[in-house]
Amino acid sequence: MPPLVELENVSKFYGAQPALGPLTLALPEASIGLLGPNGAGKTTLLRLLLGLMRPTSGTVRVLGEEVGPRSNHLRRRVGYVPEGEAVFPDLNGVEAVAFAGRLVGMPRGEALQRAHQVLDYVELGEARYRAAETYSTGMRQRLKLAQALVHGPELLVLDEPTEGVDPDARIHLLDLISELQREHGIRLIVSTHILNDVERLATHALVLNEGRAAALGTLDELRRSQSRSYIVRVNGPATLLADELTRQGVRCELTPPNVRVELDDPRDVLRKVAATGMTVRHLAPTTLSLEEAFEAALAAAPTAAEGGGATAGAGSPGGVA
């Protein structure tokens, strides 16, 4: 199967200001979390994937199809939940969802029938005839989800899907999206600042920084690849190992029965332990939280001023060559 997304030397400028790229990467057939600080290029990338804007250079493919001005067939395969307000004025819930279906080419009767079905699915059935402008923030987010689902997409692109909602509404929305993945096989690209949402919804992550790829891989790969320390267990007391390593000038922390050793290269860890006369029984990278891995990826990424590259392969931890 083709990758979910392919970018070949893609860049986007707003006037003379670079916003994205150049990027050459492939996102695998998976659920992708799109991460990065404000201004990293996340929304620009989503708009390029959706065909809402054209790249300054390069080729964008989604679901194996090139994105371009005549991508009508591709648009029918993708659903989009935009960030911020997206309420059509003077329409009630069912009219708003049916109108979204009409925008991707559904016949009027089919769009209306499907609108009723998806409103029931997102639990807005009782509010279907209410003016959408009167919906609460949580209801509006579910309405946007219904609009994105009305035409039965294969891929769902979500930009800050839980923005502004209260904790109960957030959990409800995440449950709905998780069910779409699990029960209906819909693939996701989720752009969000909430890392817990990424851990709930995504198997992979792409980290952008200043329009460039800072890391790409599974969440576990991202956590491991950004680790700069190792957990070591030896055939002797952990306290003795910690003392001996400290005498060698190695920063370490005692976490019985292990010692966390702050070295970049596992070969250096083995050499330092061998110098103590002890034998390694267990050696593994420290597992970071997703937040720690995200911060480490940003700190290690070349900046645009440094001319950092932006080539990544699906599943490659670090993802930058």
C-alpha cells in the first residue's frame, strides 16, 4: 500500500517568508499526531494536504493521489475538522451537515439522509433542528466532526479537535474519534498542542519546528530516540556501580536495583561499566514521557537559520537526515 502521505521537496512561502520546508518525507499508513510549537508550519501542512492551498514547490500525495487543483475525487476520500469557528450562519444542525455533504458532491437527498445518521452518531440528534449558532463549544466540535464524516471519508484530518472544550466534553469527543478508528477503520492526522490527545489517538508522530521535520516515527521510537541516558543493571550492588561511575566523572542517578547513566552512546556505557569490573545484566534507553521527547526533539532540531535538512522516512526515529 502507498504511504498515507508523501511529500517530495515540498515548500511553502508567503511572499518572501518561508513557512514550510523543503520537506521530503513519507507518513505511514497509521494514525499520525502532528506536533510543533506555534508557527512550526502545522496548519500550513494540513492545508497543503487538503488542497486548500498549493505548495510553492514540490509534490504532495495523499492516499496515493497527487493533490492538485483537480483533486475532487481525493476530497471525497478525506474529512476535515478545522480549528476555530466553522458554523454556517442561519442553518440548523442537520442543514449544516447536509450542506457539508453537498460541498463534496453528494446528491441533496443522500446528503440529508446521511446528515441525520451522523448527527445521531455524534449524539446531536436531539439538537438537529436547533440553530447551530446556539450550540455550546463541545456541541460545535461534534457538529464539525459530523460535517467531516457525512460523506464517509477514509482519512480524517483534525486541527485542534478538543480546543476550548471542558474536560467531560473532551473525553466524549476523544471516545468518538477512537471509535471511528477502531470500529470503522478511519485513519487520522491530528494536529494538536495537547500531547495527551496524541497519546490517546495516534500511533506515530511528526514533529515540526520552523517548517522542518524535527522527528518522525512511532511514539515509542520518538521517546527512545530522544533519550540521552540509559538504565543499567549489573551483577553487583547498584550503589557500588553508582559510586564507581561517579568517580569516573559520569553523571548518574541511583534508582535501585538500577542506575540511570547520562551518556549518549550505549557503547560508552558498556565501556564505563567494564572499567568498574562489573558485568552488565540489563541495558536500555531511558523511556521519556512524550512531553520530554517532544521538547528534546525541538532542542536538537536544526533551525531554519542553520539550514537544517528535512528529509524523513516513515517509521525512522529522529526522522531528519
